[in-house]
Amino acid sequence: MIQEVSDFIYKHQLLHKKSTVIVGVSGGPDSLALLHLLHTLKETWELRLIAASVDHQLRGKESEQDVEFVKSICKQWEIEFVETKVDVKTYKKESSVGTQQAARELRYQYFREQMEVFQADYLALGHHGDDQAETLVMRLTRGTNPDGLKGIPMKREFANGHIIRPFLSVTRVAIEEYCKNNDLTPRIDPSNSEDSYTRNFYRIHVLPLLKQQNPNLISNLFRLSQTITHDELYLNLEAEKVLKQAVTFSSDTKEASLDLHPFSKYPIALQRRAFHLILNYLYHTMPDGLSYVHEDQFFEIIHNSKPNVTIDLPSQLKMSKAYDFVHFYFVKFESEVKAFHLPLQVPGSCQLLDGSKLTATVTSNPDKNTKYLMSFAIDETFAFPLIIRYRKPGDKIRVKGLNGRKKVKDIFIDEKIPLSQRDTWPIVVDQKGNIVWIIGLKKGIVTDRDIASSNFLQLHYIKGNM
């Protein structure tokens, strides 16, 4: 097995000479065999090895003894050793996650800290081919996209270095045989024989049945994961090009706008990957609720003949089609929208929630009106101070050339303003409730009289993220 793992390390460049390697060691067969094998290769690669062990405090004295066992092995083999205890039960309660996830997050947090302390190049972990097979079968059963079938990566960035998994090319049986041949007596976690955890259930009940049908299952699934990894790398690079052509990301807020004209020219395979790249950008952590259903909804709305369609995605993210664009944005709390009410003194200025700024000045020589600069003749009909707010149900505005008033809603429709932006579009009103300006869209008529005025109110809007 030493030669097989050595070849795997060389082929995939998992190590470089004179590197510092932290090895996660629990005392079980996989991690103990990994520590022993890397210790055997230590001189060849000129490695500095540090074993790191974590007591999750889930099995009382037994878990303490596991750490003491690893400590004694490291003393015997003259390997540096670090250890810690973590409170999984408290973290699980505070974070509302399962036991295994809580343990994993705390364990990796400690590994990250040690990587920085030792300025290590690698964190070596004992995941093997059977772990990879279990992961792929579990994901296939739950439902996943092709990216999920890459499985456990053999190497990925972590802290100031990389995580490496040199055992992914070998089986659990081979590791157990290695332990036997090298007189290693690993600790056995009794919880591994319980099928209450999902992974244990697959390992105990599902994988043996599949191996009966195909003894080469582990190696076949490993090759599949490698093939998909290479294919996904290429296709994602191509999908990045699609994003550059068709998607605009907000620099200040987690929003994205997809232009359907260039986007529709690309193959569905790239469209699908572009959709997932957008989600990767928007979500800090991918929510568990994402599924094939949302991918199907994405394709439904881009091919829907309706000009306005909105879909709810997990974690308050909305996907809203508005004519030739699809907008992705996180919904603001309704209370925050309703409460938005800013006074604007004249002269004076104020800053809006999205960072935009509105300035009011009085001048006898106003500039020419533009989309974001508007002037009004001042007389006694203006009721100051002005108010900046969002739209309300039934809002109407008087505009030049129309008898009566027009619904603000209809103006948004005429101007093809996306649904996602309508409820937070800034509107300027006076103290009497007259709409003075739907910023960037329509100027309101405040009085019916012709005004001969030497003073003008000039409003200047400096755009933020609207």
C-alpha cells in the first residue's frame, strides 16, 4: 500500500519536499495508518509532521483515552503532538446543527488554528476510497447536481495551505491490512457500529450490497469522481465566461442581474452551471433547502412568456424575472420597507438605505433637468420639509400632459421597472402628500397655477445601488 499511496501523492502533487504537515489523528485505523505511512515517508519528503487530536467529549473517558493513545504513539515515534477538547453538545445546541456536523465544525476550526500556528503547508486527513463511495451514493440518493458527484476532494485550499487526502485511492480493507502488517493496534469507536447516523447506515447496509454486485465498486466510483471533477472544472471555466457576458453583480450588495438576450444563446449545460455560480456568489453558505426543484424553476421562468415572475429561493433570496432580465436579491423585511421615511430639509441632504444621496438646493439659475437632477419653481404651494419614502398602495402622481392622476404602479409597469425594485424605489413627497418626484422616472405637478418664480428648488440624486 505504501507504493500505491506514494504514487498517488506524486501523481496528484499532494506534497512538496520540506513541507510542514499537520495530520488529523483520532486513533482509529484510518488516521493511525496515515500517520504511520507519512512517518515512513518522512525522510524521503523531508517532512515536519505534527499530529493533532481532538477530544469531542462525547464518550467520556473513552474519548480521553483515544487522545492519550495518540499522544503515546507520537512520543514513541518522535512526532510532534497537539491536542484540544471541544464542547460539541453546547455548540450543537447554540448552532442548531446535528451532532456530527457540530463535531466536524469544531474539529476543523481547531485544525485551521493549528495550520496558522505552525504555518503548515498541509492538513492530511485519513478519508479513503470507501468514504468517497459512501459520499457519492448518499448524494445520489438524496439528489445532487454533477458538481456534487465530485465527492470528497483529494486536495483543496484550507487556512493558509491545503487539505490533502492521500488515502482516497485505497480501500478500508487495505488500510486494515496495513495496520495488521505493521503491528498497529488502533482504537475503535463503538459508535461506528451504530446505524443511527446516516453515513453509518450506508456503510453498514448499503455499500456491502452494492459491492456484492460489483467488487470493483470503490475503484469505479473513485474514477467516476475524478472524471466528473475534470469535466466540471472545464465546464465551470466556460460558465464563468457566460457570467461575464450576461450577468452583472452588485459591488455593494448581494444582488445579481441576468440579461436573457446573451444568456439564451448558450447551451443549457452552461446555463445550468451559470445559475449555480450565481448562487455560489450570493449565498455565504449554501442552504440545505436548495434542490433540483429550484433549478427547474429557474429554467421555467426564463422561458415563461409572462413578463414578470417571482420565485422564492431558500434563505430569503428571490429570483424575479422582469421582461428581459432575471434579478436575484435578498428580500428586505416588510417592516423596514414600511418604516422608511426620511425628512429632507431645503437646503439640505440625506442618505438613503442603499447609500444613495439626495441633495436639495435653492437657486435662481437651475441646471437643465436630467434623469437624476430635477428643478421646481417655488411658491407657497410647496409644503416643506420634503419627505423621501417608498411607495404605498394606491399612490398616484400628477404628471404633465395628463388630466387627473396616474397610478405609480402603472408608471413602474410602463418603465419596465423590475418587481424586485418597485417596493424600495425612492419617492419624494411634500408635507401635503403630493408626489414631487419618482426619482429617475417622473416629475410631479404640485400646483395648477403658472408660476413666475425667481427661486427654484433643485433636487440632485446621486445613485447608489437602485
